[in-house]
Amino acid sequence: MVKRPFWLNKIYRAWQKRSFVWLSGVRRVGKTTLSKMIDDALYLNCDLPSTQRLLEDPEFFFKNQSSAQKIIFDEIHRLSDPSQLLKIAADEFPHLKILATGSSTLEATKKFRDSLTGRKISIHLKPVLWSECTRDFKINNLDYRLLRGGLPEWLIDASLSAEFFSEWIDSFYARDIQELFGVRQRLGFLTFFKLLLRQSGGLADFTQLAKLCGLSRPTVMAHLEILQIAHAIYLLKPFHGGGRKELTQRPKIYGFDTGFVAFMKGWDTIRPDDRGYLWEHLVLDTLSSVFIEPVLYWRDKAGHEIDFVIKFRDDSVNTYECKINPDEFKPNNLKIFRRIYPKGENFLISPVVSKPFRRKMDNLIINFVSPDYFTEENIIS
């Protein structure tokens, strides 16, 4: 069992602020395995009838737990009234450290009549980050990670066949989409989901998506919301200052995992252009795992684009460009962006940068870093 200290530390830090942590992520992303890595915790699988009987009287259950104990409720949505259990724990037994897991955001699960706003910290567990690959999983082959994706089981076990992807999608629909959200149009929903994976990283055209899938535009928008809630799709909004020739409405859509994107595109090898395209997905996972501010992109109507930007509370705007080979980076788009938004730092993120360094290019200071640079200890967010 490969330890994942980045995520364990996020959980421990969250417990310092709140007694209840909600851990969500797509199916088989490693929520159960991660939760079992927590030392001295009582682990309860809420899928089991014995666990469900044990928790029929939450108050009695919590009174019989030792002080300052850590309790894990895995797949808590399987309980008949999970929100009552968690509300009692948060309000009446704050000395207990609670970790509950589920596939989607807590607010979206129908059984949760109380979203427990102000009582919890939510953590979205991502597929294995590139920094985890090299540090924890001892995988240094970027193409291998890009092609197979970051679900731990599939990443580690090279004997698994590509049927894994199709089986996962079938299970995802049956266990998450149909059961949690009540979607009954299986063919239309999966056609839409697969199309989004094939178009991952591109600008969204919802009217065109509706035509291609044979669905109404309102149905497409409803399906898109569900896929975001279930962490299967990441919607990247454009950054803009208003009143300039910038894109202000059209989001970019990213699939949750490079392996599924590559599979839906029919790729069984990684070409140079594919490598850079998929690398963007890994960088996005890193940034969205570390920063609390939303990750955005920037593009003007002349086609100048910055891969990712983050605006901070002091109105500074950092830029994050993705390159496999940092020597190929040209600062043309960055110069245009900085004429409009001069305040902020610039980062070039590459898998081949072993040690961070700075370079001045056309009077701009660029920080050349790898994803390892972005730790919660190393940034001010």
C-alpha cells in the first residue's frame, strides 16, 4: 500500500480547523485506501449491514467512543440518514475527529438534508498527482502516467487491460449517477460524458454539444452540473477584467483523468503534441489541489491565451504556463497579459525542471518549476 502523505497531511491540517472533514472523489480514486492509512482511527464501512445497525442510534454510538478519537465513515451515503449522524457528531461531540467519504460533494447527495455548512472542510481527492508519482509511487515515466491515468489500482497494476476504462464508466453510471442523482437516460448521458472526455481542454459550446449528443440544451446543462458535482468534469472559467477584448463567458472543460481522456481519443501511445496537451491536465490537478482560490484561464479575442491564472485577495494575478520542454517557451502571450494585469508572479511548470530557477525574458521574471514546487507549505494562498 503506497502512502500518500500529501493528502494525509491535508486531512490532518483540516482537522486542526474543523472536527469534520468530507473526503470526496471519483470512484476508485483511492478514498478507502487513503482513509485506512490514518493511524489510530476507527474505520467503519457503511456499506455493511453490521455498520448500519451499529449507527442506528448515533448519540449512543458517539457517547461510547473514547475522547479525541478519529472515526472514519466510508461511503457514508449508504446510511439511511447520514446528515443526522454527522450533524450530531459535529454539534455534540466536537472532540471527535470525523472523516466521511463519498463520490460527490456532500451538498449534492440527496440523502443529505443538511449540507453542514460551517461545520466541515471538504477535500477533493484527485487521481495520483505527478509529484506523487515520482516521490511516492516511484514512477518516473511521464508517458506511462499520462496514458494509464492516475487511478491508483490501474496505475500500479500493469497487468490490467484497457477494459478497465469501460468497466469503470459502467460502474460510475450505475453506482453514482443513476443511484445518487436519479439519471435514467443512460445512453444519452454516457454519450455526453464520453464526448466531453474527447474534447477535454477545449472551449465549451453547449449548443453544439447538445446537437452532437441528440439532447436538449437544458438536459446538457443538467448533465454537466452532475458531472461537475461527481468530480468527473472540471469546468474552468475565463478570467477577465471587464471592458476589454477578452473572453468572458465560455468555459473550458477538462476531464478528470488523463487516462480516460487518452482512452476516449483512441490513443495507445503518446506523441509529442499529445504529451503537452495531457500535461496541462496534470498541472491543473496540482494547482486545484493546493490553492483554495479557483483556477481560471485567460484568452483574448485575438487568440492570445494563458493556460492557467489565479487571482488572489490582494488583486495580484499569477500566471501558470505548461511546457514539457521549458526551452520552447515564448513569452509573447504573457507580455500581452502583463500589459493589462501587471501585478503577480509568472510560473512555467515543466516535468523536466529538477530545481526551481528564475529567468528574465523580455523584462518579465519567469519562475521555472516542477509540480513539486507547489506544496501547501511553499505557497501563500
